[in-house]
Amino acid sequence: MIKAYILINVKGGTEFDLFEELTKISGLEEISLVWGLFDIVLKIEADSKDAMDKLVTEEIRSYANISSTMTMIIRED
């Protein structure tokens, strides 16, 4: 399994609606509204790197109110 944090910037004033929508995505472990450089942080899990790529590019980035994302793969020792 691969886990990652996805840091999300959203278009102004849409973070609460987007937060509710993102709670429905597959592989979601955690979601938080945050203050600072990013607006929403997700913790997601996928079976493989390809599944992670698909989840980020096809599901998460498909929302119109997302301005940008940063993916941080969690190191598993």
C-alpha cells in the first residue's frame, strides 16, 4: 500500500463546499481544513503507484475549484 498527503489550494471561498465533496473520494483516510499556504490536507491510500496517480489526477484534480495540489508520498520503512 502507498500512502500520501495531498495539499490542496482552492479558489477563494469554496473550501467548505469542496471539503464536503472530497469526503466522498475513494482511498481517503483523513481530511482537514487548514490555515496557511494550503486550504485542505488529505491523507490517502492506494494499492500501487499507478492507482495513486489515477486517484490524484482523475479524482482529486477533477474538481473545478482546486487551484493546485502538492503530493507528498509517505515513507514506509
